[in-house]
Amino acid sequence: MTGHSEIGDESRRTGRRSVQRKAAGLTLAGALVLGIATAGWAYWHLNNNIKSVDINSALGDDRPAKAVTTPTPSGTASPSALPTEALNILVLGSDSRSGKENQELGGGSSTGARSDTAMVVHIDAGRTSATVVSIPRDTLVTRPSCPLPSGGTSAVAYDAMFNSAYSLGGPVCAVKTVESITDVRMDHYIEIDFSGFAKLVNALGGVTVTTDEDIDDDDSHLTLAAGTHTLNGTRALALARTRHGIGDGSDLGRIGLQQMLAKALLEQIASTNLFADPAELYAVADAVTGSLTTDTGLDSLNELMRLGQSLKGLSADEVRTVTMPVVTAASDSNRVVADEPEAGELWDSLR
């Protein structure tokens, strides 16, 4: 009888272990399915965050020629090889895109927007160095005829404010105006709005900057003593918008702050091991993609990741920041015009 009891107990223990193994297997399978589903949802969400504009179709062939690249010898590069050719990207900071968050951050009305920041980012062949050229928003330019979102085209405008191009015709007109005044083909377009910039800085844990002078700007609501500070998203955005609290109160002073802030962000991203913390990586990716408008060549997560991977050898130390050479406009002391031939020589160097 005792033997039968021991056999029965062993049988029951074996049965329980089998049930436990099955339960563990089901739990693991469930976790894998949930993980895959979550990853799939995250990818779908990030991918669908991105807004895009088909600039190439809108502008057609009436544009500067694309840079000629040296063809890769047949059979030496795999289809998955990262691109290394030079690249020109127009990066705009929009002072408004409708939404409560942009409104709270000072983004203007929900019916209009301006390009508060304009930078031509030239990435050299090999993608280990770059030049960022800021175009002052107060520059008077000849604004070309642009396709309008509502249909038709605008008339050519002389002595127009540079940032009026975006207000009039959105990204398409902004790109066409930049190409018109530089004769440099923009390979891509990236726009980020107020709330997205602030979210990105917060997702990175802030950004550290050093200012040479005290800042007290009632318009941007920023008060900052000279020295080194770690700024959250709202204060970093205020710094990017500051112009009246420094120097002569012109847009040129603000550009200097924006360039300093851009390099500080690059350094912050480079020093943060995002891949070690999936939650932080997702927060940064969500902040970036949720605030972006791109051309159709960069309107997917895969394309943005491929661009980012191709720049892994680019450090903040190898990014040169300059401002398009300008002089005060004869017609208006509050406006500037391109200083030639220096401005033309700068653009020539980026072709």
C-alpha cells in the first residue's frame, strides 16, 4: 500500500511539474506575443506620427541640379549599405502648427505659421563633417513664384521678408525660395514645431548650455544669468526664441543662441546611450516623430533611421555653424540683405 502511495505521489508531482511547465510556456509565449504586438504598435505609432509634403512633385524640374556623386563600382556595395554621398537638408523651426501645446508655448495663431528658424545643413561626402548655415528671417529676398496649397501660383515678390515664403506657401515655397537665393539643391526638408522641440529636450533629460552674458527677455519670458545651465524643454525653447534680451536685439543675436543650442543638443544626444533604455529611446523617438514634417523622401521611420545611422560618424566637434553673410538693407535699417560676393562664395562651397 505504501508503494502505491509513493507512486501516486510521484505521479501527482510529475503532473504538477508538467502543468507548471505548460503554464510557464504559455506565459513565455504570451509575453513574446505581447512584446511583438507592443513593438509592432510602437513602430506603427512612430511611423504614423510623421507628416510629409511631396516637395519634389510640387517643384518639378525647375530647380538646381542634384550634386553629382561618384558611382559605386558594381558589386562592391550591398543594397543595405548606408549612403555616404553629400547631402543638403533645409531645417525649419515653425513658430506654430495648430494645437494647444504650441499655443501654450507661444506658437502664434492656429491659422498661420512662420519659419522662426531656417538652417541649411550641408553634410559632406563621407558624412563625418557638416556645415550649418543659418539664414536670418529678416533677410530681404526675391521670393520666386511658388505653387500654393490652395491651388495656382504666387507672383514673384521683390524685397520680401525671407520667412514670408513659408507663411505664403508652406514647405514647398520655403524650399523654392532657399534654392532660388542659394542655387543649391535641397535634397531633403525637415520641419519641427515648438512643442516637439520642447518634448525632445525633456526626453533627453534637458540640454546644457553656457551663455556669455545675462539674458532678460520679456518677449521670450527668459531670465538667465551668464554661465552654464541645464535647461528643460520650455526654457530651451525660450532661449531659441530670445532676441531682445541680448546684443543689439536683432535676429543675428538670436541665431547665435540657436546655433549654440543646436550643437549642445547634438552633444547631449551623442552622450546619451538611448539603446540601453528602451523607454527613453521610445520617448525621444515619439518626441521627434510627433513634431516632424518632412519631404516624402524621409517620411518613414525606416528612412529616418537610415539617415541617422549614416551620420553615426558625425560628432558635434565636426559641425561648423555659420550665418549667411548679410549687411543692413539700404531700404530699411531693421532688415538685412545678402552680403555679396561673400554669401555667394559660401553657397558655392556647399555644391
